Amino acid sequence: MLDAFLHALSAVFVLVCVAGLGWYSSAKGWYDEAGKRLVSKIVGLAIPFFLFYSITSKFTHAQLLELLRISGLPFMAFAVYIVTSWLICKAGLVRDEWHGTFIAEFSGSSLLFVGIPVTYAMFGDRGIPYLLVYFFANVIFVWTIGLYNVQLDGVRHTGKPAPKFFSRQSLKMIFTKPLIGFLIGVLCVAIDLKIPQPISLATRLIGQICSPLALIFIGITVQQIGFARFKHLPRETWIILFGCNVYKPLVMFLISQLLVMDPMMRQILILSSVMPVSPMLGVLAKLHDGPADFASATVGVTVAALTFTLPVIMVLVSFVK
């Protein structure tokens, strides 16, 4: 038990140190908006290589089958999140014009920019494939139910025709570059394809820049957002904060009890559910005439809140068996 506690503390220390570099350099004025976008794009470029290498180098065919065995659990968790957020809206705790965006942000998470470095710090690259089980359910949610609900807020605001629940655009956006990198890796493992050493080395080297740069990006984001916003948050944002840091990990813990699994799998599924709101939902709210200010502010606040909540959550998760 003491070893688990100390390991969690060391992982938190690593995260704080690397993200702290982003905070410090941002406070020094090193980044304008273009510089921040460049860091984001480099991370986005490296992530597919990182996911491909993580799957093909650390997973066997038998382990892949075990991964498929637990793949339904995150979908069950998302069903609970959606129903819960819908009930909160029906209870009158959310403004009518924010219903769709609230449901999307209560449920959808940022699994790549935040989830990858957190998982890597605590479990190493052997933990990444288990994170991707939750990521797969998350990306399907964001580009189907999430997108549809955000569009409904735009309909309420502008009076445009109701959107289609599933469209060619949403299908196209589901298959993002990170997901394609992950699926190619899964296919290679499934057919026992041996990856040539030069390709394996190249994907490893490119992927290695992913976690530290993502943490630096988080540090930049938190510094630029600041903590002043916490003084004047709407009730809806406080509910989403509670969902991210208390309710969703509790739901994931309870659902994970349905199957016997390695403790590390359970810990990663729980940790995945803690991640902040997906930044893409803020972009979608602006694109579809939804409540963009609320959506973007909630994304930023949930990222900043991790500064306080993540150390506690990581220590608690380390005791889960």
C-alpha cells in the first residue's frame, strides 16, 4: 500500500514538473496564440505514431483479446453519464438554451492531450492501450450524441432546421488520425504482423515527444486561463466539475466491478473518466451557433481544476484493486 502511494506521488511530481515548464515559459510571455497552436499541432501530429507504437510494441495477440473483453464497459459508463446529465437538465438545473452543450460536456473528455501524459506518468507506456479502450467510446460519443446535442442548442438559438443524428460529417470525424493510428496498430497485432525495426524505431522516436509536449501545452493553457474564473462560475459549470472529479470516476469504478480484471486496467479506466472536458466541444459550440462562451470557459476551468484535484485522485486510484 505504501509503495502504491509513493508511486502515485512520484507520478504527480513528474506531471507537475513538466507542466510547470509550460506554466513558467507562458508566464514569461514566450507564446502568443500562434505559438500555442503550434505546440498543439505538434502534439496532434505525434499522437498517432505514439498510439501505433504503444499497441504494436507492448501488446500480444492474447492481450488484445483481453482488451476487447473490457471494451464494452466505457460504453456502459457513457450511457449512465448521458442519462444523468439529461435528468439534471429535466430537473431545471441547466438553462434551456444550454441543455445540449451541457449533456455533451458532462460526458465527453479530453483523452489525448491530458489522458496520455497522466496515464504514461503513472503506468508507463504499457498502460496506454487500456486508456484507448475509453478513448474509443469517447470519440464515438463526441462525434455522434455530443455533436447532435451541441447542434440542438444552435437550433434553439437560430431557429434552423433540426440536425440529423448521424451524418457523413460525423462519420468522417470519428475516424480521426489518432484513432486510425490506434486501429492500424490493433490490426497489426491481430494478424501477428512483425513491425520492421526501422518503422518501430521511427514511430517510437516521434511518439516520445507526445507526452512532454502535451504536458507543456497543459501548463500553458492553465497559466493563460488563470484561476480568477473560479470566482464567477455558473451553476452548470460547477455541476460538470463535480461530474468530472467525483461522479464519473465513481460510476466507472462501479461498472468495472462487473468484470474480473487486472487492477491496472481498472485503475486506468477510472483515471480516464476523470479527464477534463474535450476542447473539441468548445469548437463545435462556436461552429454550430451554440453557447460558445459557456462551452469554452468550462473546458478551460476543468483543465485548471485538475491542478488541485488530479494529485488527490491519482493517489486514491492507486489503492483500487
